[in-house]
Amino acid sequence: MYGDNQDSIFIKASSSSNGVVSILVGCGLILLGTIVIAFLPQLFFLPGVFIVSGGIVGLIIGWFKLREPNYSLEITKEHIVYHHRRGKWRIHWDNIQRVDVPRVTKGIETVELEMLGFRLKDSDTFLDDISMRLITHLLLEQRPLVMHNVDPNCATGRCYGDDMIEDETYTRQDGTQVKGVTAMFGNRMLKLKERLGYDVFISTNELDRSPQEFIQLIKDCQETLIQQRLSNQSG
């Protein structure tokens, strides 16, 4: 997947596209709603208000889309880097054990989540490669994931446990202790790995292709990097 002149592969989130279009549509709806309210009979006042409200929603959606980074994932020869408006994380290729779609049990069925999971060989290394602001955001964003696979008798597959709040002390594999939000996120990763089988998660909305196509891209990149390393060693 990597040529001699290609150092990175960029993945643009599907959810961040069409930001300008959303703003233009929002402006058009606001203009249309204003005309309806100002020039049409009183009977059309309420529909005009709804049109303006829709335009405001369009502006807000477009504004949030434009705030997102130009790309959500950067795949280099050394790392996979996730970009978010609140920071970024980085995973070295040698630290990736598996990439797949997490599955949960709902009653007697097994259902795929709309997430992509990275199972790591060393989660402690990942804690050194993620920004603090992004940790704080993910602790809140990933709380619904903690509800999965808690109780085998849970019919919905999303039931609250008694451990929704993470411990503020985390012990690394070398015995050193970490405190604060980093410790909370370290404990969250352990919990999610036990319940869902993966350490790090991203939404499928962060991809520009299907999850299976992205997984195949990762496998192709890994194979290419292995071949390049073998070629360099033999050379």
C-alpha cells in the first residue's frame, strides 16, 4: 500500500463532509423562512418559524463539521494517528495485535457495534501517545461502551453495572502508578478489553469506507511494511 513516494494514507471522516453545503443550505432556509414570515399572511407565520429553525440547525451542523480536522486518521509507515478537534492519539504498528468490529451479545443474538476496535499488545505505551484533552473527551464519549456485555442475562445488551466510574489510580505493567484522568482512562481500557476484546475504539463514522474495507487496508499495510522490513534486512 505504500509506494516510494507515498509516506502517508489519509482517511477523511464521512461525518465531517459537506460542512460548507450544510451552512449554505442553512442560510438559504433562514432567508426563505424570513421571507415567509415577513411577506406572507399570518397563516404562514408558524411554518416560517419552522423553516428558520431548520436553517439554524443546518448552520450549527455545518459549523461543527468545519471544526473537525481535515482527516480523521493518518496511516504512516510507523504509526496510525487519530486526529480529533480535542487532540490525537497514536498507535505504533508493532503494538497492534488485532483490528476488527466489536461484537456484543443481546439476548441470544450477537450484534456488531458501529465501532472499530484496536486490540493492543501494550496498552501502557498507548497512554503515552494520547493527548490529555482527548482522554477527557473519550472518558465521557465511551461510557455507553462500558454498559455492553456486563450481565449475560441483560436482554438489551446495554445494562448498567456498579462500576461506571473509573478508579483514579492505575498501575502500569512495570509497577509504577499513574493518577488522574490518565489513570481513569487506563482502567477504562482494561475494562473494555475484558468486556469487548479491544483497547481503543473509533466510530465507523470516522471512516471514508466500510469497516471491512478499512480492516483490509490495515492488513495490506501491515503486510507491505513486513515485506519492506524483510527487504531492508536482506539488502
